[in-house]
Amino acid sequence: MDKKKVVALEDRLPQLKKERKRKANRRFAFYASLFFFLILIVVYFQSPLSRVHSIAVEGEQIVSSDKVIKASGITNKTHIWDIRKKAVAQSIEKLPTVRTAVIEKKFPNQVKIIVTEYTRKAYLQKDGSFYPILQNGAMLSKLQSGKLPVDAPVLFGFSKSGPLKKVAEGLSKVSKQMAHNISDIHYIGKSGSGDDLVLYMNDGNKVIASTQTFAQNIKLYPEIAANLPKGKLGTIHLSVGTYFIPDDSDQGTTQDANKK
């Protein structure tokens, strides 16, 4: 049998020492790097580098970016790690024109605010001026002198926020084509029957409706109008019962416009 080569311990010691030294050096380098990394984090959090340097706002059309930033409460003295995104978004969403807000933080010190606004659904005629009305019922500043509302219905007689909001919400649930077919909406709040809305349509018909059921029932109009007698114009009732009364008819020609 071959004799196994035997290495004396004194011959192996230099190699073992080198190996242990390499391991110790690697361990030291790791802990030193970790230590300096933690130091850098502490310095960053405590230094001006962690304060917000820039705020970008996207999606704003009605509200100004300055108002969005002011509502957020974020300034150049705010530390980026101290921003609570949900709380900031909720603060911005208190603006009457803002539907949703999303906050994004970008290292090292940038913030982006993305807003989605309520859309304009009508114009309120008040004291000879026209005020844009959003889908949540919020009223904006009046149109500049000489400008007329041409892309949404005009509202008359709405002095209370409740009916105004219900009508705005109802208009937000119909198509643009349907909304453009409405010329103007009049609020007659003292109607004993509950039918407190009168709509004048661009196709020549008139609609009687209720603020309580407007959002649900106005969606029925296109189908009802499509099934009216050819060439006939009149009044469509869209509240408790749905029926049509031609302008030149008597009681015998009244027709049910939506049999269910």
C-alpha cells in the first residue's frame, strides 16, 4: 500500500494564518460598510437632503397646482420620510374640484401628486351670470363676461344645494350625447306632486321629473324618445309614472311611453 503523504503542522500554520486573516478582513469590511451605510442613512434623515426639494402636480385642469400643493400641507421644510401618503391624499380630496389624489415619493427628495378632477356637467344661471357646476354639485367661479355655456345644460331656479347636487349627479350618469340634448333645466321647488323639475330638450320635447328620481329616470329618455309617435312632440313625465302627452292631443291620445 502507498504511504499517505503527511504534512507537518508547522508547514500548515502559515496557510491557516493567511486564511484566518482573509476571513477577518472580509468580516471587518462587511461590518465597516454596514456601519458607514447606517451613518449615511442617519445623516440623510437629519440633513436638508431629506427635505422635499420639488413637488410636481399632474392631472389638474380646473384647480391650480398651487392650490393642490397648499392643500397637501407639504413644504420645502417637510422631510420626505415624514409624508403620510394616505393622509395627504385625503387632505387634497377635500378640495371641491378634486375627486381622487395619489401621492408618489421619489428618492431622494421629490414628490409627485396625481389628481383626478370632477367633470363639469352643467351651468347655473344666477344674477345674470353663468357658473360651471361639477358632477358633485360644486360651483366654480362664474364665466368671464361674454362667454356663454354651449357644452352643457343651463340650470335655472336652483337656490338650494340639495337639488343642485342631485341633478348634477344625475347628469354624470348619462352619455355626453344625452346631456347635450338637454337645453336647460328649471327647478320649481313648490310642486305639490313632487315633480319639481322641468327640462327643455333640444329635440323639442319637454320633460317633467323629480329631483328624487332624476338620476335614475333620466337615463330612460333616449329609449322613450325613440319610441314616440313619428313627428309628435310633447311632454314626457319621468317620475312616478312614465307617460307621454303630445302637444296637440286630448286625453284620449295620451300614450304610455314605457309599459312595464
